[in-house]
Amino acid sequence: MIALIQRVNHASLRINGEQHCAIDKGLVVLLGIEKSDTRVQGEKLLQKVLDYRVFGDAEGRMNLSVSAIGGQVMLVSQFTLAADTGRGLRPSFTSAMPPADAEQLYNELVAWMQLQYARVVTGSFGADMKVLLENDGPVTFSLRA
């Protein structure tokens, strides 16, 4: 499982031209689910996302987590993160979890994360989404389970 996290000043997500959700200061988390991933791995990874210190303290050092600053989280499924790009000029998605299984796991992880932290909004699994964001820094990290 892969979580690409971006520290943002604000972000919004549109589906079919309509705003679906938006956040102010916080994290946009793009989540890629691979065949061998489990709920336990996902919960551990998403807890790490909530605890990861990417926001500046009084001295400007990255010492504060999204929960410490009361920021928001936008969690978005993104199967392309599970792509194998090691050979050729076209990505292979053989390592990605099949859509039905991935959707079930994603929904379980969304529910778990929203219980851990109330300030979580999500995209819609499998939808054609447009994510607009202002990356703060820019600060982007790739975390793996």
C-alpha cells in the first residue's frame, strides 16, 4: 500500500464538474492499494499519515502532525500508484488489487480513519476525479505499508 501525502494550504475535489469535497490547511492523501495489502497494513499506514510530522512548529521545523495542528485530510483512492513502471514505456497494473476488492478495503480504511480523526473527507472510489490543490512548500512524501 502506498500513500502519497501532500501538505496543502487548501484543496478541492470535483466529480462530474461538481464540487464533492474540500479542505483548508492539511494533507491530501493519494492511496494506492496493491494485491497483497491488508486492512491491518492500511490502518498502520493511515495512522502513520495522521502522526507524520510535516507541519512547522514555532521555529519552522517539521515537528507537528496534521492532527496536532487540527488540519484536515482529503483521502483519495489512486490505483495508478500501484503501477509497475520498471520496464518499457507503458505502466503495468498487474500489482494493483482488483477493483472490487480494492473498493471494499478502501471503504473499510476510510471508515477506520474517520473514527480515528473526525476531519477526514474522501473522494469516490473509481470515479473520474479532479483534485485541485495548493501544495504548501511544496512538501510531498511517499509512505509505504
